[in-house]
Amino acid sequence: MDAQNQGRRLSEAEATAVAEEAVDRVGGSRMIYRNPRHAFSLQPVQTVVVDGQEVEVRWGEVSSPAVASVGGWVFEIHEEGIELLIRPPKPRPA
């Protein structure tokens, strides 16, 4: 992560755009959705850096969905795109 983006929280729109770009770079949502990795796969996760943000793309398995996560945002990967699954926790007031 570069110094400009370090410590800055991503908005939902920014996180969505970054996650979509990462999914496209590793083959696209259809390829990830249609080609689940085996539980014993040596590379069930691929990390991609987009605009200084690390995005973790995890292929699905029988009991878990394919997901992309960036900055606390988690998106489920479907055949035709991605959908928000989990938002990052809100910081507690001091």
C-alpha cells in the first residue's frame, strides 16, 4: 500500500471499483465463479494490487462463496459480477 492510501478508509464506491478491477485482472467473475478451487489447492487465494490497495481474491469451494476483500469490505463474486457481502466495522467514538 502506498503512503497516500495508508490509513485512509475506502468508501463503498471506491472499494467496489477496486474489487471489480482485481476480479477482472485474475480472469473475471464468470471464470472465478465457474471454476472453484479444490480444498487442497496450493493457491486458493490470489492477491492483486489495484491503485495501491491490496485485494484478496478467494475462489469458492463447495461450502463457501468466492469473495474479494479490500480494506475491510468483502464482496461475493457471482457469475455476472460482484455484490457487497460485509461492510467494515465502524470506528468506535473515543
